[in-house]
Amino acid sequence: ATQRTLSIIKPDAVAKNAIGEIISRFEKADLQVVAAKMLKLDDDKAGGFYAEHKERPFFKDLVGFMTSGPVVVQVLEGEDAIAKNRELMGATNPKEAAPGTIRADFAETIDANAVHGSDSPESAEREIAYFFGADEICPR
Ligand code: CMP
């Protein structure tokens, strides 16, 4: 079925000037960008986004990294978009990411791992609404 998912190009990939190369991979896989913006997250916005990880030992480093530079948040739409995006991204830890995936090609560490993608329909719905109003999403 057609789905929407939230994608974030993280500060490390933006700093590498890889925004276009990453979005190109989405487009070549038949995912359409139906919303996009560049943002500099603050502690509250990044912490709220990752609220489910609040008690995890890596939370502070995660928020510190996500606020270290601009990010590009996008809504991707397409057939099976959530799983498709996760396949394109590869494993969370770039050392475990399959060859040819975004994280294998662009990421260095588990925090600086280039991209985020929603992991379920429920998180996609929450994450999209966290960054975009309905009037900012432009289906073709
Ligand atoms: P992301 O998909 O954005 O969701 C949470 C992020 O926490 C994850 O990518 C990683 O960048 C980061 N992270 C850091 N350490 C860990 C860990 N041990 N397990 C999972 N995620 C981690």
C-alpha cells in the first residue's frame, strides 16, 4: 500500500554536502518527496522527537549530535515507503550496514549515522505531525 514516512538527513550528512545524493537514492527507489525543510533543532525539539529514548544511556549524546548542525526533514511517499526507506538506509550502526546502503556509504558512527527513518506506521504518523502541518505536505 502507499505509505508516508519521515526521513531526516542528519547533521553529519548535511556537513558532507550529501543532501542531494541521499534524496536521489529515495527518488531512484520511487519514493517521492512530498514535504521538505531545513531546520536547526534545539534541545527541546530534538529531545521531544526522541522522547521514547529519554531513559537510554545514549540520549544526551543523541540530542547533542542532532543539535550540532542543520538537518533536512522530509516526508517520503510511495509503495511500502516505511520498509523501503529502512532498506535504503541500512542498519542503525553503520559498521553493520549492508554495502550500498546510505549508512554504509555516508555514515561513520552510530550517532553520526547520516539518516533517520520512521520504524512503523504509528511512528511515521507521529513523526510527520511533529515536523509538518497538513498544509505543508504536497502530494503530487
Ligand atoms: P535513529 O534511527 O535516528 O534513532 C535513534 C538514534 O539513536 C539512532 O538512529 C542512533 O543514531 C542513536 N543511537 C546511539 N546509540 C544507540 C544505540 N545503542 N542503539 C540505538 N540507537 C542508538
